[in-house]
Amino acid sequence: MSGQPVGSLPDVARLRPRQQMAMDCARCARPLGSGGRVWGEVRHLGLLFRLWVCAPECLPPVEGER
Ligand SMILES: [Zn+2]
């Protein structure tokens, strides 16, 4: 086993611009602020996007928010 399957990463086209620009978490859409870690890199429209997620893990979703 070598390398990570790209299929585990979300479709960049479905992410918000802020998530694509690594301003928000690519998984839970929270502002990353000072904390965050690289989730992985995905290619979209010929560009390479580096997705960031909360570190160490995403917080559980806020109640009442979908
Ligand atoms: Zn998150």
C-alpha cells in the first residue's frame, strides 16, 4: 500500500471559495484561524488545491446547524 486514495478527499468544485482558499476548514467549514493541518492536495480544473482541516480534529457540529 502506498499513497493516499484521492477519493477520500472532497470534490473541490463542491467546496466554498473560502474552503478552496484554505481560509475555512475543508470538512466542517469553520474558520481555521491559527489552527489547522493539511488534509491533502487535490487537482481541480488543472490547478492544485491544498485542503486544510481543523487540528487536531474537527469539532462536532453545532446543535441546530446542518
Ligand atoms: Zn473542521
